[in-house]
Amino acid sequence: MQELRITTERHSQLIDITQQVRAAAAGADGAAVLVYVPHTTAGLTINEHADPLVARDFEMALEKIAPSGWGWQHIEEGEENAPSHIRAALMGPQVVIPLRDGELALGTWQGIFFCELDGPRTRSVYVSVLA
């Protein structure tokens, strides 16, 4: 397993980590790569990475789907992050990408995105090659 460290700059931010995952899996002999975040207010997704505005659209959509101003019950002093937990659950904590000839078998337009939902922070992403 390899650990990637991702530093975010905004409260909600999608960051394309395709190249970092590709580098972590380079030369691996296995069937697939598991990419996982050990955080309850962050997630992962695979989507179009040719146009960076797709990531911004995701950020805005998640904020609209689970808005901050709703009557959330999970409220801790200094950690008013209930919507971040909901957004993370919608994105999911992992993605699995098949390997084809030692390379990530992503589609032409696909990229792997780390989804920061309670930043800015420095986060961990684990990359494991599956046999």
C-alpha cells in the first residue's frame, strides 16, 4: 500500500489525482487498484477530467444537494460539518480501477478525483494493488 498526501485549499474541492495514482501503481502486477480515503468528510469519484469545470460543477452540486443552512442535528462546537458527512457518503470512500497490462484501465475521458468536503486540510489517500 502507498499513501498519497493531498493538501486542499477550499472547503469543497475536487482534485484530479489520476497521475499520482498512476505513479503509485506503476509496474504493479495485479488485477486492479483500490484507492481509498480514511476520512468521513472526504470521498473519491471517477469522472471526466478533460474539462476542469466538471470538478467545479460537482462542488456546486454537492453544496446544493446537502446545503450548509439546513437544520442539521450533528452540531459540534467548531466542527459544524454535518453536510460534509452527507456529501462524503454520496461520493463514497473508494474506487476500484482494473489494471490492463500494468496500466490503469480508465476510459479516455476518465480521471480519479479526491473530493474534499470539509477543508482546507491535508488528507491521506491509500492506493493498494489487488491481486
